[in-house]
Amino acid sequence: VNYSQQATQGDGSYTVHDASFLKLSTLSATYQMNQAAVERLGLARIGLKSATIGLIARNVFTLSHYSSWDPEAAVNLSTRVNSDAGGYPPTRNITAEISVTF
């Protein structure tokens, strides 16, 4: 089996990499202020009854010795080869949430 066949067909150990990893995919935290907390902060005078504040983080981190962007490689369905060549790394994003009740 030559290199060309191994690269396109995935045969042999030449194209196999250690893709073990530890990943924190999603992390969320919320804090809900009840009526007593709202009154303590002086927000009841504007008519606020309760509030919820939250953060959601996605693709927080990936720990791996894998040589490419992401050890969760994609499968090319047309060739049925496991390959992550040409893909983009997963984006990290953080979303904030504020919900209030008057």
C-alpha cells in the first residue's frame, strides 16, 4: 500500500493519530434575584419584582495532543474517509442573558 492509497482510503497506521481529548463543550451559570434581593439593591422602587442573569459559554476548551484544530474529525461522506483536512476550528462564543419581571 503506498502513501497515496493510505491518504485517500485511510488504510494503514500511517494516517491514524491519537485523537484522545478532554473537552468542555458547554458551560452555563444563572443567578436569580428574588424579591428580597431586589429590595436590598433598591431596584424595587422602579417596579422590578425579580431578575435573572446568566451566561452560556460554548466550546470553552479542548485538551488534546492532536495535531489539528479539533480531534472530533468530520467524515467525508463522498469518499467515506475520516478526515478533518480543510475544516474550520469550532468557534468559542459567550452569550449573556438578562430577564426581568416588573
